[in-house]
Amino acid sequence: MKKFLFSMTALLLITLLAACNEDEDTNEEEEARVVPVETAEAAEGDLVIEKSVYGRTAPSSTAPIMLQNPGEIDTLEVENGDQVEEDDLIATISTPAGKQNIRASRDGEVVNLNGAEGDLVSNEEPFALIADMDTVKLDFSVTANVRELFEEETVMETRINDQEYEAEITSIGKMPNDTGLYAIEATVENEDGDILPGMVVHMFVPEKRIEKAIIVPTEAIVQENDESFVYIVKDNKAVKLAITIQETQSDKTAIEGDVQSGDQVVVTGQLTLTDGIEVDVQKGE
């Protein structure tokens, strides 16, 4: 019996010693581990929350080309999309009163031209339109709440066909249309002629501004168990700091906490960090 107790005691001691050695090895490995990270600098500033509004492009103005008499298209000198100057020949029409030369009433782009040589045309509807596309009109329909975000003569960032433009607000409707929405109009310069009628417009309207906040990249924020925190780097070690999120706008977030302007916030590798672990700051692309 004594031998059995002695054997059990010795086995227990050996197990405890092995566990202690394993813990020590784990701690040493943790202390020796250096995690590569990338950082970005926290900055103090204003964060503007933007609302997206969508609309369509249209000519800033159009002038109809009307026929004096109905007839048959004898010759057609232009196509839709052609640029013309005032008095340029558009077409020749054979009418009961003789041939009629149709000329451009102004400079611009030919649009809504329906017909080909030999077709019969009426004088009740415009033969074509001459559109001013040097300056393009942007048409939006918005709710009453969104309408309050606009002011005339303000300039808004706008995206058309993946290109960035600055659009000036020219008109804000005071009466709703049949759907209960309000008309907003803006204009944008089209010097290169890349904007065509009917294109989709994406306008970014400032909705809310957070002033004098600490701004960090949104990707730096880690969330666990309903808590938010970031890691900053001090003396080549990761320091975990709890934060409160004020507002997020895409890739930037305004926060409150112990993060200071100029702190290096970890943006890559933060999910593998623990408080106090040694890090090696790498340069991003």
C-alpha cells in the first residue's frame, strides 16, 4: 500500500512539473513572438457623413427644329450626336411647295433625329432637337428630408460614368411632384463631351459633420463581445485601447477614447495581437 501511495505521489509531482514547464515554454514563446504589422497615423479633424443621391443627365437646354411643310427627306446631312453650328445645313426636304433647306437654329448637338433619306416627315412634331451639351443638367427627385440638405449655388462632388465632377446646385423645387418627391437640378461642365444624355449620376450630399474628432481608418477597429478597440504601437509593442465609435463614413471612423492624434494605429495584423506583445512595423504598399 505504501509503495502504491508513493508511486501515485511521484506521478502527481511529475505531472505538475511537466505542466509548469509547458506553461513556462508557452510564455517564453509568447514573449519571443514578434508580430509583423502595418500602421496608419490617427489624426484630429472633421468627419463628414455623406448621403448618396442618384439622378440622370440631360442637356442644359434644347431647341426644336420645326418644318414649315410636311414632305419627304431628300438629303440628310447629319446624324444623332453630330455637333453643328448655327445655320449649318441639316437636311433637304421635298415638299409640295418645293425643296426646303433645314438649318440648325443654334450651336449644339443633334439629338432625337428620327428619319432617313426617303422617309416622310410631318411638320406637327420637331424634326430634331439641337441640344446644349457643353453644360449638362443633372435631374434628381428627393424626399422632403433630403431636400433640406441642399442649398442653391453650393458645389457637390458627383460621379458620372466612373468620372469625378463638381456640380453646382441651380434649382431646388418647392412643390412635390405626383410621387411626393421634390425636383433638384444641378449643372456640370462637359468640356470633353464625355457626358451623354440619360447617364446615371451619383451625387454625394453632406448630411452630418463630426467636428474635431480623432479619425482612424475603419479597418483598424476590432470588435469583440460588443466592445470596440484598436491597437497602437508604443516602444515596438502593441497597446490595446478601448474606444467608442462616434460615426463611420466608408473607410474613416471618428472615435472617442485614449487614442491621440499622431498615434500609430495598427491596420494590418491587429487580429493576431494581444496587449503588450512585441511588433515589427512593416511598410505598406
